[in-house]
Amino acid sequence: MQSVVLVGLMGSGKSTVGRALAVRTGVPFLDLDQVIVQRAGLTIPELFAAEGEDGFRVRETAALKDALFQDGPTVVATGGGVVTTESNRDALRRGNATVVYLEASPMELSARLGKDPDRPLLGDDPLGSLTELLEERADLYEAVAHHVLPVTSRPVPGVVDDLAHILGLDPVVTGPVFYEPVRVGGGRDYVVHAGHGVRHHLPEVVPATARRVAVITQEHLPWTVDPGIEHRVLHVPDGETAKDLRVVAEICGQLARWGMTRNDVVVGVGGGVVTDLAGFVASVYHRGVNVIHVPTTLLGQIDAAIGGKCGVNLPEGKNLVGSFWQPSAVLCDTETLTTLPEADYKAGLGELAKYHFLGGGRLDELDMAARVAACVRLKADVVADDEHESGRRAILNYGHTLAHALETVTGYTLRHGSAVAVGLPYAAEVARLLGRIDRDRVEEHFRVLDAYELPATLPDGVNHESLIQLFSRDKKALDGVTFVLDGPDGVESVRVDDHALLREAFKVYDR
Ligand SMILES: NC(=O)c1ccc[n+]([C@@H]2O[C@H](COP(=O)([O-])OP(=O)(O)OC[C@H]3O[C@@H](n4cnc5c(N)ncnc54)[C@H](O)[C@@H]3O)[C@@H](O)[C@H]2O)c1
Ligand SMILES: [Zn+2]
């Protein structure tokens, strides 16, 4: 690979994009302004005061030439004014590097930079100043650039993907990437990335204030991540036993001994077990640090890692200790699903089938990244309405009343997602018997299960009466059972008191 030099106005993302490209390509990264500051032992404002802009530009030219003519490729982010002198433009033209202009509109730049006190050049009218700067410099950027890359309204990972493409590098992200915003308010909104290879977006989503990253994962997982800054990998056991307060204490102890601070970040890489645990650790360590989830199971990507619920188990029951802790980003890398064991994949498909009836429509016709994105959007919408699970969030439990009872009677040998799959036609039949939906809609449930090759039959030997007994325990109802049922207004919670009807509905499986 050739060296790459990024040019463009302040705020166009040269450092962030450059650092991310460097991580992806394993090539060193140089921030030219930082090189100048280090060599001079003065900050940029101090340099301007002591030597004037001319003095600064002389140092800039020297640093630029060193960067361009050294051995081996480098990714170089330049200062916004680098193109204002002939000597720098000449160096850029002669250097053996691909120069890329990150082109952003003044509107976008002023929104990104706001009234940053560290950008005194912008004054009180950032939009006006940026418009003027761009008028002065646009031609100069274009004159030195081999490529112009528009970045307005584009997420950084997409820009890095395009840059890799321009440079003819093997793409780490293949296929479309979906960016699904999750709105939780209070400045905690975040974006879920879904696509093949999006784990490579990690450096772009680690908050700039972080100095260290603790990656929590499981030893046997075939997927690793590189956050692009100092990091440590902490392994937790496989299976539900990892969701244990003793494991939380052990991990927090390791973070403390390592010196993790409030500004640092936890990254959870794994299935729902890992993201539930990592989220909980992040919510309590130092009274809360940022967490980024990289879910590697289908269930994790469409369910566990979205919505902010996290926690661990007690001997007395599952998920009894936990918190609501929103991640700062979630990377749903569909490439990781390629190594998922069949049973885990099927369990994820059971949960996916549910989303067809929560407004997802023909999800089976989409490719995997689009499907994951659609489920994320559906869950995110529900969660945005009801972050703390007072009402609407209950609809995510479609198919779950029978599923929970089946998990109990089978002693949890049936996977949760597989139990949900079996529970869907039952919920449909209860709704039909109540006159809420017609026979075709019940059939649609079977069609979806067929499409995913999921069994639509009760496990052998389960007793209907004992399942009905368990329904009322599920939501601790005194009389009647709260079911989540499909109907003319979509899926909603409905109380069902009629045991005869609940018994009758089991006939749906006699096909
Ligand atoms: N927080 C929530 O809102 C929420 C929602 C649903 C489920 N959950 C929790 O999620 C957990 C279940 O999650 P799960 O089904 O992902 O189980 P899991 O995390 O145990 O993963 C299943 C198995 O697959 C392995 N694995 C994960 N990714 C892999 C990959 N890409 N390739 C190969 N192997 C891989 C894991 O190591 C594990 O052995 C439960 O603890 C449940 O309580 C939480
Ligand atoms: Zn579920």
C-alpha cells in the first residue's frame, strides 16, 4: 500500500478517519499537527504566538516531507491549512502518496465543531467562518488531491470503507451496512451498525476521550476485535454460569488493578451471556463507564445487545440482579454468524420469526444484514417508547408465554429462541379463538416457521394442563393470564381468563 494523506477543513474527520484506516490496514498513523507540537515542545497557539503563521508553516513543511519520504507506508492526517503554502502543495504533489480530500459542507462542519473553544479561528460565527475558509481553500484542496471523498452526512465507518475502496484495499466490510439510530434521550442516543465485517468499525466508535479498552469475551470464540488504542482482553466462562456476581467482582477487580478510569470503555464481544455481563460490569464499575457491544450470536444481534437491559443470575433465579445501561454503540457483524453452532443459529431464528408479527413483514426475503437491521429498528422503536419496561415493551414477549412454560417443563433443555418459535402459532391461535385475527393470519405464522425450517410442534410428552398452570405464574397474575396477542391494532397485551379457550388453542399443533 502507498502512503495516504488526508486533507480538508477542520472537522472533516481527517484524524478520526485516518486513525481508523491505519488500524484497518496495520499501517502507522501520523497526525501532522501532533508531530509539529511534539517536535517544538509548544502547543499550536503557543507556536503561532511565538513564530507567527509563517514559522508554523515552515515546521509543517518539514514534518510533511519527513512523513512523505520515509520508508514504508503511513496514513497522514494534515492540518486544515496545509494547502495554503506553495511549499506544502509542492511536497504533496511530489510525495509518493495518495492524497484524499475529505469534502464536507460548511453546514455539516459547523454542526460538528459547534462552538469549540479550542477552535479560536471560528470566532462567534462558525458557519460564516467555515464558508469563507472553504471559499478560500476548496480549489487548493482539489488541486493537490488525487481523490475527492464527500463526507457530508456520512458516518465515519462508511467513509473509511470508501477510502479503503479508493485505495484498492481488500474490503473488511463487504455488502451494505445499515446504521440504525436508537433514541433513548438524555444524550444517550446511539447507533447500531449492521453488516458483514462491521466489527472493524470499532476504532471509529470508541469515544475519543477513552485511553483504554477492556474487551470482555470468551476464550473459544473465533472472533477478535481491535479498538485501535491500548486494550486488554478479559475472558469469562462459557454459558449461563458466567452471569454471576463473582465473575462481576473478578472482572471489576482486574479493571481496577489495570487502572481503568471513568473515561475508559468496556467492549463485550460474544453472545447474550457476554453482552449481558459486560453491560452490567460497565454499569457498576466506577458507577458507570461506556460500553460497546459486539454481539456475535443472532439472538444477541436482534435482541440481547439492543435495549440496554443487562444483568446476571442468582442461585434464586435468572437475571435477578441487573440494570438498564445503554451502550454507546452496537456493532452487529453478520460475518460472525458464519461460525455459530446450528442450535444457536436456530434459536436466534426463533426470536427473528417473532419480529415478523411486530411489524417486520417479510423479513425472510431480506439478506441477513438487512434482516438484523430491521429487527434492531423494531426493537429500538419499542424501547424508545418504553425504556424502563412499563408497558409497550411487553410486546417483545410475543410468543413468550408458552415459550417460558415450555422452557420450565423441559428443564431448560429447550433453547429459549426455539421455545419462542413453538410459542408463536399458539399465541396466534389464542388470538384467533378470541376473534382478533383470522385463520390466514394463523397460517402466516406456520409459513414463517417453515421459511426458517423451525419446528412448529410441541416437544413430546408435555402436558397441556401443566403448561396452562405455568402461564399464570409467568406474569404472577392472580386470576387470568396476560398474553401478548396479535389483533387488528397489531400486537398488544391482552388478559385471557378463559381456560377452556387456552386448552382448545393447543389443537393448533394437530395439523
Ligand atoms: N438483555 C436482554 O435484553 C436479553 C435479551 C435476550 C436474551 N438475553 C440473554 O442472552 C443470553 C443468551 O444469549 P445467546 O443465545 O447469545 O447465548 P450465549 O451467549 O451463551 O451464546 C451461545 C453460545 O455460542 C457461542 N458463540 C457466540 N458467538 C459465537 C460465534 N460467532 N461463533 C461460534 N460460537 C459462538 C457462545 O460462546 C456460547 O457457547 C441469556 O443469558 C439471556 O438471558 C438478554
Ligand atoms: Zn426472547
